[in-house]
Amino acid sequence: MKTVLIVEDEKMIRQGIKTMIMRSGVPIETIMECNNGETALEILKEQEIDVMFTDIRMPNIKLGLLQSVLMTICTMKVRYTWVL
């Protein structure tokens, strides 16, 4: 496994997930973080992501944006997704 994306608006939760990943012993090259769905969508369009942990209840997230993220996950570059 190479690249993980964490999408979470709460900084402490994002950092906690990152810490658990780093302590897991799973070989990870890159852990990317973002605090909103819009940034996540841009990352997904530009880069291959192996695993994404995402919060689906974030401020200012609209149904259309959530649908775009989910369509990107289903059709493009994410191998595994965990919804928090």
C-alpha cells in the first residue's frame, strides 16, 4: 500500500487517524490530509489514492459535492474507502 488520503474536518480526529495508520505497521509511503470534500475531490482527480478514510458529515458539504466524490471513488483511482 502506498498512498492514504484522510478527509476529516476535525483536526484532532484527522491527526488521530494518521497516528493509528503510522503505528499500524502497514507499509505506507504517503499520508495525505484534507479538511473538506472539495479539496478531496481535487486530490482524487489528480492523484492515485490506494485507501481513503472520509467523514461524510462535514460543514458546507453539499449533496452534489458528495455525489462527485463518490463517483470519483467508484470510477477512478481509489482502491479502498472507509467512511467514518
